[in-house]
Amino acid sequence: MKQMSHLDDDGVPSTPGKFKMDKSPYFHRTRWQWQSSSLLPKLAFWSLVFLAFIFVFFYRSPSSSDPSRRSLRTYSWGGPAWEKRVRSSARVRTRRGVSVLVTGAAGFVGTHVSAALKRRGDGVLGLDNFNDYYDPSLKRARQALLERSGVFVVEGDINDAALLKKLFEVVPFTHVMHLAAQAGVRYAMENPSSYVHSNIAGFVNLLEVCKSANPQPAIVWASSSSVYGLNTKVPFSEKDRTDQPASLYAATKKAGEEIAHTYNHIYGLSLTGLRFFTVYGPWGRPDMAYFFFTRDILKGKAISVFEGANHGTVARDFTYIDDIVKGCLGALDTAEKSTGSGGKKRGAAQLRVFNLGNTSPVPVSDLVSILERLLKVKAKRNIMKLPRNGDVQFTHANISSAQRELGYKPTTDLQTGLKKFARWYLGYYKGGKRAAS
Ligand SMILES: O=C(O)[C@H]1O[C@H](OP(=O)(O)OP(=O)(O)OC[C@H]2O[C@@H](n3ccc(=O)[nH]c3=O)[C@H](O)[C@@H]2O)[C@H](O)[C@@H](O)[C@@H]1O
């Protein structure tokens, strides 16, 4: 298994793509009987006002308050040239290689995993809806990086059953690496339905298509350390209770684990859930603290550093992206085949869940001190009591199960990993040419 660290320093130009929008399905033409021709200008005027209203309402309103807006977007796919690209991207180039559909391929983890798979000769096809939860130009830049290494990222949504079916018709994927999700713990209070839409409805839609595929793929997917919720027993082991989620995000990931059980039980799908612990690194997510702390420290803007009751430490088991990639590849490589075919179970199938963490929690205040040293700028810290926003005070992974079964062994400490992140960040946003939003 090769290490994936080649994305670290790549300063890739942003290539904003074009969203292809079909005509709004909400607009139906109606036939009118004209009483008099003088009505025409009035009607034209009010039609324009109506259309402007529709446009402003559906396309300009912030997505944070209207998750359905995202599903209004339609994507163009299909046709011989498109199918050729799909086939070529998914073509296996080594004797023992696998063909993997990676959902969320333009996301942080998705990009790194896709590049690593491609590098070792596996067939990889990406899928991503390029939504605007965070700056889509960063997703486009990641896409450009993948395209250069031969990975085609299809633009589409995991809720689009017709698209997923088409993909399985064109390529008999052996594996699905399912990383598409609505991420972020705190945002769930702002936009709860986007979590249900992606993490529950989207996951079920994907599983429905996978269970009917022939052959059925083995599925590895991203759960989250947040499922441990209010659990206080540390380090967190897969055997610990996960029935007290502290955020809706955590609840949807936990629901995903239960849904995985169902599809494994009924249809014989091979399913492996990976509980990621606060993954960070180059090409990371701007909604995560280490990323926006970096941006704000460089701008001289104050940052809010949370602490627990009675000045209690808030800490995370921060895990570096290259370690996570190795865990993902280990999970794919050890995944057994699904046992069903054409929607029918033929025998018991593998069902697994693993912690992928770093096993050494670091206080958030230490994270800030490391960033100060790396950026050579003093942070303006606002120490705040941990808000009641879904955040838990502490995470710490027990990884013995992943170690034993996946050969997972993280090797990057926070200082080393943040150094790589800072180098990438400064290169990517150099001279303020790109706005770090
Ligand atoms: O491990 C996980 O399961 C989760 O890790 C992260 O969630 P989180 O650990 O909350 O990561 P951040 O949002 O980057 O927060 C890191 C730490 O900084 C703290 N924080 C965050 C924001 C802020 O303004 N100030 C602050 O002190 C948080 O309380 C937390 O302790 C990801 O955002 C989730 O998608 C992922 O599932």
C-alpha cells in the first residue's frame, strides 16, 4: 500500500465549473384565452415579476436556510462520450486492482483517497454534487487535481437513483467508498434537513442501488467519532455505547450505522463503517476549526477558543489525512465480497465498524499555540464556554481493532501534520490571490 502524501504542496489553479441548470420544474406554462389584446402587456409584466420572484426565491436564497435548493440543481450526464470517460476512469490498471466508486470525491477525504487509489493502479470514478456548504472553488481545485491524475469526477447527487443505476450499468464496481455527506457538527443547528437529505436519504438511496447491482459491491463508508456523543468512557472503543448523540449530525451518522446493519442483514451487502476522528491536513475543510483558525489568525481576527465547565479542557484526537487514507485503503483491501445478487441475499456478509483516530488527544488551546508558532502570528483568543451547539468536550480513539484488522497505524503527530497543512495553506492562498472564505 503506497503512502498518499503527494497532494500536500500542489498549488492547483481553481477551475470554477459551470453548473448546468435545467429549466425550473416549478414553472408550468398555462394557456390563456385573451379577452382583449390590451391585457397582454400587463400579463407580460406580471409574468416577469413572477419569474423574478421564483429566481430570487430558489436560486439566490442562502442554502443554509433551504437545503432543498440543492436538490433543484440538475446535472447533465449520459451519452457515449460521458460513458467513455466513466469507463476509462474506472479501468483497473493492475492485475489485482479493484474498481471503486468514490462518492464525495471532491471533498477533503474523498480527494486524497481517490488519488491514492489511482496511484496504486485501481480504477476510480468520483461522484460529487459540488454543493456550496463551503467554498465550491476549493472543491473545483481538488477536482482539477484529480482530473490531472486521471480520475473523472461525475457531477451528481447520491440522491439521484437514475444516475447511480447508470453508473453501475456502465461499470461493475467491486467497491464503493462512500464519503459524500453533510459534514460539520455545529451547522446541524442551522440546516438540519441537509443532514437528513445527505446522510440518511442519500445513504439509503445509494444502498438501494448497491443491493440491486449485479455483482453487489462491497461498501466502505464514513461514520464519525461524534457517534460516541455523551459517552465518558475513554478511550472510545467500538464496543462502547453510542446511543447518546450530542448533535443531529452525530444522530444521522449513528442512523447510518443502523441502516448499514439492515442492508447487511436483508441483502447481504458487505459494509464497513469508519469512525473518523477530526481529520485534518492539506486540502482540508474550511468549516473546521484548524482551518478557519489559520485564516483568522493570519487576518488578525479574533478566534473563539472553547473550554469546558470550570475551565475544563476541550480536546480532540486530531488525525492526519495520510493516516486516514491508509485506514480507508486498509478497509477496502480487507472488505469481503457482498453475498447477495440482484437484490437477494445468498449468505451472511461482513459488517464492520472501526475507529480511525490518532490515540493522542490534544487540547484545542494547544492546537492554537502550534498554529501561532507555524504562522509566526499571535492569535487573538476569545476564551468561551463550550456553547450548547452539539460539540462534545473530548474525543479519544481506541484503535486496536483497526490496527489488528486493517493494519492501521497512525504515524503523524499534530505538530507535524499542521506544519504540512500550513505550508499547503500558505501556498494555496498565496498573496491573497484566492479568498479564504
Ligand atoms: O471527528 C469527527 O467525528 C468530526 O470531526 C470534526 O468535528 P470536530 O471534532 O467538532 O472538529 P472542528 O469543528 O474542527 O472542532 C475542533 C475543536 O475546536 C473547537 N472549536 C470549534 C470552533 C470554534 O470556533 N472554537 C473551538 O474551540 C471544537 O469545540 C472542537 O473541540 C468534523 O467537522 C466532523 O465532520 C467529523 O465528523
